[in-house]
Amino acid sequence: MTKKCFHFKELDWFICFPSTGNEGRKYLYYSVTFKNPKKGSISQVCLEDLVDATEFEQNYPHTVGFFKETIGDIVNFCSNYLEIRVVRSIEEFWKFLNDLNI
């Protein structure tokens, strides 16, 4: 299944949003798939846990590439971004999500 995914380039984090399951929630409480290639891990987490992490909060701005891929393709990442934005705050990230109808 194709997902809407984001690559936080400086952190080398991948965050993928499922097409269903988060209806009626605020972005902060979305369940997402998180891939951290540095740790070799893929896990289901609450987005709040990622955006509240010190590593995320203290490293603005973030260069964020948006793409659509299956989770299997992320493991061997070689995708072209559909859009790239520099986000300087969590509010700018929320706007990015909103602009893409996530």
C-alpha cells in the first residue's frame, strides 16, 4: 500500500502516514510508521513521540522531502521527492501536512 512519507534529511528520519486509521485525530496524535536508518529500526509510533524528541526539537530548520512509496521501498530508499520544504517550526510542519491533505 502506498503511503505519504516524509524524509527529514538532516536527521535521516522517515515518517510515513497511513491512508486510514487517524481520522478525527489532531496531527500530534497520529499513529505513523517511523524508520531510523541509523538504528536500523522501523516502528509504529505516535507522532508526538517524534516531534517532542530532543533530536527533533533542537535541530530546526529541517529539510523535508515528501514522497509516496510503499514501506518496503523505504527500506531500500531511492525515491524522487514530489516536494521539498524547509520547516523552521512545528507549525510549519503542520502546515505542510495540511497542504498535502494528510
